[in-house]
Amino acid sequence: MQLTRSGKDRAAVLSPSGQYVAFIRKSSKPADYPAENPNGYSQDELLADQIWVVDLSMRKERLLVEDQAADEPAKAISHIEDNSLKFSLDGKKLYFIISAWVTSGAVHAVSLDGSGERFVTAGNSVDVVPSGGEYRGHLIVRQHRYFIGGGSYDWLWLFDPDGKEIAPVGEEIKQSQAGYFGLPVEKAVSEIDNGHESFMKGIQAYQQMDYDVAISFFREALEILDIDPVKAGERNKKLQADIAKNPKTKDGKDRSVAFFKDWLDSYYYLGLAYAKKGDEKAAFEQVATLKIIGRSDYADTLESEIKQISLGRKVQF
């Protein structure tokens, strides 16, 4: 269903009630870029953005947020970020992000009647919490901040609707947090990525012959991947659903291949690390686990490696 015909509209979002659609429209006025040199922008991109609303019950559109110049970057509405329009849960307020500073945008809010347009906080992304108990209706905002003494980082923070900081959320939203806040799984960084990171740290420690640290990271990787060998089939169904929605890892690798490789390799190298420490019982437990999983190829190779390590230790003594 086509609601507008200007050819200058984008990033439409539907209100919770289904009555209104908010969208971004290019105005006829040039944009004011307080922090960016406009060279390199297309002629269309040099025009300022506005926010419009369509009342679906009457098929009538109206201007909600007009572009405006200002000396303060946080108040100059020139470019509105795509995918940043988010309705409050009651549908009476709309949040959006404008280009402001070199490293950060500015989160704004406006009532649906057009009143009360204001700056909320600095941020490069914003989501409204649909559940989460007392935090229902609060905002999760990604902010660029600076360490004391130099350096910077990006982190997610929880804010109340008025822009008061509540607490840090984390570098990414984990799947467990996504469930708590009621956010889509797509908003969560996959546990597969976290497991891969722990596995690679384990490999680094193993190569440095720091076997206690290696064991810790391999066990952490397996805990994150949350695999019970006996119930692997049931768990794999859930993981396959996650893989289907998020087919690539952060570094662009096939997530299904990365998951199964990290899972099996974690058991394999965990066994090697135990063997290097001289804990043959724990080492052979990993062999048994790999056999339960049904990967005799991994199990046989690991068993052979453990025996060679054990023999080498005896020769040394």
C-alpha cells in the first residue's frame, strides 16, 4: 500500500496502535552540517531531513519535526539517521537520532502532536525496551565514550525516557538480555560469536604454554555454547534457528561452520591442555565426550595425541 507519492520519503515505521506511520522526508532546504564537511554528498543528501506522520484512519499526512539550523550540534536538525525512528510503547512519543558530532549522533524525542521536541542524550542507536519489568519503556542507547587518560569505546547504556542514565548494559546485547528486555534475537550478538572469542583466547594461551589459562577459556567457550552432549540434538535445533537469522559471524565467516568447529575444537584442545598439565583423567574425559557426541574421528585423534604427550612426559622423567 503506497501512502505517499513525493519520491523523497524513507524509513517508515508503524505506531504500536497501527494508526500512524512516521517516516523521514527530504525537505527543499539545504542541510546544515555542524560537524561534517558536506563535500562528497549527493545533491539529494545535501537537503535537510524532516519527519512526517500519516494518520492511516484518514490518510492524512502532517509535518511532525521540521529541519532547523542551530549553533549547538545537538539541536541542529539536518540529517536524521535511517532506522532510528522508534515509537514509545504507548505510541504518544517518537524517538529519533540526528547527526550531531563527529563520533556521535543525538537522540531526540517528540510528542506525536508535534509538541515537546527535545534532545534526550548523545547516542548512535536507540531501542525502546518492550518488557523488562521496571525498565519497560526505557531506552537502550549506544554511546561513544572516552577513557580517562586516552582512548575511547562504544557501549550500550540504559536510560529512562527523560534521558537519565540508569545503568550500563554491555558492549553488545547478549541473547539472555534480549529475552529479559523483550528485544528481538536479531538485536543480540550471537552466543556463537562469544564462544568463538573465548575459544581463540584459549588457543592463544595454549600456544604460549599457559595451560591453566587455556583450560579456563576452553571451558568458558563450551559453557557459552551451552552444549550438553547427551542433548546435543535438541540444542542444535535452537542453534540452527539462530544461524538461519544470523548466517555470518562478526568476521564474516559462515556461522554454522564456525559453531561446530569451535564446539568440537574446544573439547579437543581442552583434552590436549589437560594432557600437557599431566591430568590424563581429565584429558581422557574429553575423549569420552567426543565419542558420546558421535565424533569418533576427533576422539581417536585426541586419544592418540594424549598418549604421545604422556609418553613424552615419561621420557623426560
